[in-house]
Amino acid sequence: MVLHDRGYQRWDGSRETSVPGARVIVEQGVTSSIAKLFKRKLGGLLLVLAAYGPFLFGLGVLAFTFYVRTNIERFPQAEQILQDDLVQGISPSPSTAWAYLFRLQSFFVFLLSLIIGMGLIAEDRRSNALELYLSRPLRVWQYVLGKLGVLAFFFAAVTVVPALLLILAEMSFVGFEATRSRELLDLAGRVVLACTLTGGVLAIMALAVSSLAKRARNAAVLWVGFWMVTAMILEPILEEATPGSSHFVSLAFHLQHLGAVILGTTEDYGGRGVVLGSEPLAPTLIVLGIVTFVSTVIVLRRVRPVEVVA
């Protein structure tokens, strides 16, 4: 949320007063971000349709397979239909959940971090809104937590929510059968955990990049440049120099690997003979831990409280 009134107004209250600062920032940030997304209604609608297209398609396939199972006498080739690769690829499982989250929806998570995340702190710094925020009874941690909450809302909207809805749909279509329901509930918990950890790392990184600039467009250039340098320049160069180990410098690899481990699946990483979910987890935890720590330090140093002199 950007405050366009740059005037200073004296705060007569106590800065020790407890206020729901994080909640307020989340509410205002989500509202203003939605308005930004739908500033051009057609573009916003197309983005929503594209983001939820795989979910709607998957829901349609699950509904069709349910219809086939409940009307099997009408489908002489029912067994072939139910065993089709497309149907098996849609039915919720650790592998399909990983593919949905880290293959299909990862683009929309990146797009949202670019459109919304890059301006969360940069625009506040540009308009001097931080002085107005932090001269009130609002703590730095509340401000940062609120900005993280904005990104978490949009990340969850295109990952956790549709994934859980597909799992719930599958549970209802199989009649909440005990064994299958337990498997799906376990998968739902893993989906939430995987999205929370990987999305949290991306969110704090996006805030760190946003805090380094005073305009959203400048932060966006930094954000895109970081991913291009690591994925298109650094990793291929190291692949030539040290084949088989260049993926350790790829943040995308570590995020996908952590997701695969949490979901309990193994996936191929770029056809390089690297199998996500079976590689050592310790390097991934170290890299993501360092990235999170450095990003947090950057954000806290760039978001400084204002000392009000009476």
C-alpha cells in the first residue's frame, strides 16, 4: 500500500500502544494489489483464467472419471478410460501434486512476485510512506510480516487453494473411503507444508529485492536479472566446468528438491541425470537457509524505524 500524502503529521499518541499493524497492512496490501491486477479488466481476467485453467481442467477430468465409475455399465471401455495416462496424471498423488505446484503454477507464482511483490516496499520508499508507517505505533516486524502476508495471500491463491480443492474433490468422488481419504489428507498436509516453506523463501527474497530499489520497475529488473543470471548463465557455465554438480547453484533446483522431498516423490530435473527427491537434502537446507537469512537481514536494514523527536 502506498501513501501518496507525503506531508508529516505529528503523532500525539504512545508508540507503545498495541495495534494490529500486520493485519491492517495485509488487508490494505491485498486490496490495492487486486485493484492493480484488475486495472485493465481484460488482462486481469485472462491472468485469472490462465492461473486456474489447469485446476478447472483437472476438476473436469476428476468429475468425468467419477461419472464413468458410477455409470460403468454405459462405458464398455471403462477400464481403459480409468487407466488412461491422462486420468492417472490428474488424479491427486505426490507426483501429480509436485507437477502441478512446481511445473504448472510456478510461472504464476513468479509473475505475481514480479507484478505485486516488487512494489511492496520499493513504492513505500519512493513515496516516503515508511516515515508515516514507522512513526506510528507500528513495529518493523509487523510491517514486514504484513508485506509477507500480502505475497502469501496471492501465492496461496494459485497454489495451495486449487491443490486442496482438487484433493477435496477427489475425496468426495471416492465417497470418503477410509484408506484413500487418509492418503489424500496426508497429501494435503504435505502440500501446505511444501508451499509454506518454498513460498516463504520466495516471498522474503522478493521483499529483499523490492527493498533495494525505490521504484517497482527497478526492483523488477533486479528480480528478473537474478533469475536469468543464475538459470541461463551461471548454471550452464558450471555445467560445462563441473558436470553433474552445477544444479547446486540453482535456487530453482533447491526449491523443487525441497518440494519433492516433502511431497515424497522423485522427479527428473532437466534431463541431466539429477533426480529431485533423492539427492542429499542437507545442501538444499543450507542454501535456502542462507538465502532466507541474508534476505531477512537486507529487509530489516532497509526498513528502518523513524525516531520521533518531541
